[in-house]
Amino acid sequence: MAKNPRRRRRLTAGAAATLVVAGAVLVAAHAKEGARPSAAPVGAQQVIERELDLLDVSLDSLGQAINTGGSPALTSACLRTARTRYKRIEGVAEFYSPALAAALNSRRQEVDDEDAPPPSTLGARGFPAIEAMLASGARQDSHPHEMDAVAGMRAAVRSLHNASTQLVITGAQLVEIGRSELARVSTLGIAGFDAPKSGRAMIESAEALDGVRELYAAAAPVIWAGQPREWYAVDSTLRMASAALRANPDFVAFDRLRFLADFAEPAARSIERLRRAAATRPVVMRRAWRLDAPSVYDEGAFDPRDYAPAVAPRPTPELVALGKRLFADPRLSGTGTRACVSCHVPTHAFTDGLAKETKIDGRGALVARHTPTLINAAIQPAQFFDERVATLEDQVGEVLRSPAEMASSPERAAAVLGRVPEYRADFAGAFGVSWDSAVTPTRVRLAVAAYVRSLVALDAPFDRAVRGEPGALSPEERRGFTLFMGKAACGTCHFAPLFSGNTPPRYLGSDVEVIGTPLSPATPKRPDPDSGRGRIDQLPIHLRAFKTPSLRNVALTAPYMHNGSFQTLEQVVDFYDGGGGAGAGAPIANQTLAADSLHLTADEKHALIAFLRTLTDTVTARPPGG
């Protein structure tokens, strides 16, 4: 439940120029792809160009306010105006050039403290960079940096504007812009992800939806002339969603669940109905959110195969069954005494209930880290707490080779299993190969990974509530979700609906966080010495950095953290409420979690934990390929 938004790599001046060129190339690629019949009328393109012009004007005003030493009130007003203009074009920028969108509005590390250091050391770009500099209190020192930031943003806007003149906008592109921006609002926007201190998350989210509506209205006379009823439904649902955001702008009190169930989800489905009525084929692009799923909150919205390597075969009942058998077979280990299921126990949500498991040699020493759940491990872009491998297949290999965990290897396991006639037959049937040479190290890893890939469960009470099931959550649990996405700021790291660090709306990447986990709750000022991701990439900013894990089934997976140091959810919430390790006084200079207190009341903590319990779904298998 960390409080900071995602981080992106710091951009050097040279890289910034490259980024602008790359962004223009990407826009041109979409223009070429879209140059075919059913293109939108000039009106849609004019909307884009006009909005970019207005954004540039607002940035110019912001630059003048900074350059002339305008009052903080005037500068803040200019900043708000510029952010509003950006939000209206955000969906377009993110679709046609994510790189240029990042130059305008990306955050790399936590900068939501009023006394945060200038983002020149944190790598934020665009609006977050300017906000941090204005909030730093060192206006005299940061003035040149603020001007450089504004100048860089205006260059990005001009690049977008110049490239946009080449666009031939299609219905497929417009559908993707609308569905992606709605997903962005429904996950990041209502959590205040990119402007946590402004308190204007709802207003800015409304502006984002209004920008999509305006673009659609300009395109409708040609693109959707034959679907007036479906087009009107889209316009109406987007208008109602925007109105709901504007009518309740209080960041702390805004009822996120009501917004999702009553407004965002109907809007998402109306866009999908329009797409189907117009027989529009989805834009082909890399993402983990299914092309045919209207919303990221749909039960089948995520396809585990999107995170699988190209060599992974399509799962079949035979392959999954083989993987399940291997998962429970201790012959995979070097000693023949430990199976995967020994530590990932199905009845314990595929964890073991221990802070750390004993090493396989049985001499009392413990493995380095806590055993995480495997439920939904298939829908994350990196594995292990330090994200050292990308695929489940690689994870299987790492675990087999670990002297502490399995003391074996894929090669050894294949040699042992290959001597078992039943396994040779099962491998031959599952992979469609010759019986004699069926068992190989690669196929051992593929089979186990196929079973883990079947452990996807996204039908918890929370999910049913978002999908409109009356009474799925109690009033207290609903309030807990509001806290999670609002005051408690959990949703700026544990992104809905996966509630992990997997970043919306494409869900293709995640990042690591430094929160200052202590060695034990009894010694809050003594951080755990595990270097985390820093050991892998040798980056000082990643010292003691770890993956943001999914909070699904969190009520069943105690103890918590990479070292299992916290025994209860109450301890975890107290830790975050206090500002993590740095908030407790630990010497952690690179903590990405803000060190100030959330000031949660006892009642709010209770409601927050009540919500976390609604993320429980231990259904452990889905139809292969479903």
C-alpha cells in the first residue's frame, strides 16, 4: 500500500531530443496505419490540433508567471489551467506517442511531500517536475529548472502538433483512445496518481473524459453515421461519468465504487457496443488487457499468455494436469524430499504461512525471503521480489537450481522423471512428441509454468461489486475502498484491479519500491539488510527496493513483506500510516514512500482492512486457454 506513483527513468537532455523524434515517428506510423477508408472527418483532427494549441498557450502563460516571479497563487492557477488542458488531450497523447506523453506528465519517484527535493534528482518530467519544484520552497534556486521544464514541455507539444497534421484518424484508433483513457481514469485518475497533492483528481478525470467526448463528437458524423443509437449511448454515458466526477470533487470523500459500477463500467460497455455495431476491428498493439474485454474490471480482462514467452505452448487440460502433477512431485528436488507444493500450499492460497521457509538441507537455516502466493502470479510482468526474471518458466528454473529451495536443476529433474514410464507417456501426450524423448528440461519448466498460469482468480466480492452486484460489499468495505484509493493512497502503487505494481492501462510493466521494511516490528529503525533489486542492477536508487506485490488474497497470505516481518494486516497498515521505515526514523535516504503520516483514524484503518478482505478469491484454476 505504498503511497507513491510509478517511477520512470530519468531523461537526459540528449535523450529528450531523441524522445521527441521517436514520438513523431510513432505518430507517423499510426498515420500510415490509419490511411484507409472510414477515416474520421477533418473535425476530429482539428479538435486535436486546437487542444494542442490551447495546451501550448497555457504552458506559455505558466512560463511567463514563473519567469516574471508571479505570485504563488498566480503560478498555481496557471499550472492548474495547463494541467486541465493536458488532461483533455491526454488520451490522444498516450495513444499516439506514449514517449511524448511521458515528457509532459510522468513521475519517477515520490514527490508528494511539500518538502520533496527538486525532481532533477528524482527524474520526474513535465507537470510533476514543475509541481515538485514549486513545492520545494526554493523558488530562487529552482527557477531556471522550472523554465527548462516548461520549455521542454512546449517542445513536446509542438512535436505532437506537427506530427498530428499527418494523422488520418480511424474508428479503431478512436475506440482505443476512448477505452484506454476510461481505464486510465478508472484506475490512476480517481487515485490521484499523477497529482496527489492537488486534490483535483476528480476534476482532472472529468476533463479527460470530456476530451474523449469532444473528439468522438467531431468524428461521429462520418465514422459512426450508421450507428446513431450506439454513438448516442457512448456520448451519454461519458457525459454522466464526467458529471459524477464534477458533482463530487472531494478527493477524500469521493465514492469510487459507485463511480466505477454506476458510471465507468456502463461507459466502457457502451464503447464496446459501438465498436461491435460498427464492426470495428481492435487496434493491434502490445498489451495484457484483452482486446474483447470492455473494461479492465471484467473477470476475463487479462490473458496470462500475454506474459508468457513465445516458446510456451497454448495450455491444454493435459498440459495443465501434467504441470499440476509435477508441482506436487518431490522428485523434482535434489533430495527427493521437497515439492513445489511443500511451500506453495493450495489450502493456504499457495503460501506456507511462515515468515521464511527452512532450507531444503533441513539444518535449521532459513531461505532468504518469504514465500509469496502463486495465485495471479501469471499476470505480472516480472517474478520474484527483486523482479530478476520475467517469465514463470525462468522462475521455475531459478527455484529448481536454488541450493536453499530445491537443490536441483531442470536437467536433473528431467533425467529423474525420464526414467518413469508414466511421465514419458504424459509428456508425450501433453506436448505431442515422441514417447522416448518426451521428457526434457525445457518441457519440465513449460509444464510447471502452465499449471501456475492456470491459477488466475479475479472474481472476489470486490470484483462482483464493481460489476454491479448489489450487496457484494458492506458499507464499511465500500468506505475502505474509498480510503484505499483516496486518503490512504494505496491505489497509487497497488493499481486496480490487479492491486499490484502492474501499471494501467496496458499492464505491461511494473517497478520496485523502497519502503524501509524493518528487520522486525520491534526494531522499526533497523531496516532489513536485504539489498533487493539493488543486488541485481547495482543501482543505488534500488538499494532495498522490492516489487509491489498484489494485494489479492492478502487476508490469507500472512505474514507480510519480503521478509515476513509483519504478522497481521493491522501491523502493515500501521507501518504505512507512519510513513514506512523513514517515518519511523530509519536511515533510508532513497525511500520512495513518503515519510509523513497518513493520519488514519482507528476506524479508517478498520475499514481499510475490511476492504482488503474483499479481495479474497481462491478459485485456483480456469479453463485452459479461456
